[in-house]
Amino acid sequence: MTTTGTPASEATGNTTAIRVIAGTGMLFLIGAWVLCAALALIDAHETDGVGGPLVEAGFTVLWPAAIAGLAALFLPAEALTDKVRGWITAIQYALTVAAPVLVALDA
């Protein structure tokens, strides 16, 4: 008994759109890194010259955001469903926004 069905990539057709959104998130990630660096330099200049723990946490949060973005962008359509790819992209954006907020909270 064999069953035939459509592959996961042809089922909804949203894979390309989600990949474009994930790629745009990678560009936002670069901007978030620059913003984090600027905020850290401003904080270091205005205070004692040493970054606090939230600066380190902010920069550390950018790594999982980059990994999530790369996974959503480059994993094949057979490896992820569109729903999972969308959730990974949402996590990427959430972490990208959280990083500069953490650096800004370090006072």
C-alpha cells in the first residue's frame, strides 16, 4: 500500500515568503548589533568605562537570533513545516528586539 501526497513545500507555498522575512530579519540583526555597540559605548563613556552584565547579555542574545534566522533561511523545505519556520522567524525577531533593550537597561 503506497500513499501519495504533496511535499511539505508545495502544501501551502509560504516557504519562500517566510524565508524572505527571515532574510530581512538577518539585516535587522546587523542593525541591532550596531545599535547595541553604540549603546554600550555610550554607557561606557558616561559611567565608569565598564560594561555591566546586561551589556554582555544583550550581545549574547544576538547569537541565538542569528542561529534561528539562519535555520529559517537555509534549512530545506522538507526539514521544516511552514508553521515551524514561522515560529523560528518570530523567535529571531523577538531576540533581535530584546538585545538592544537589554543593553539600554544597563545603567
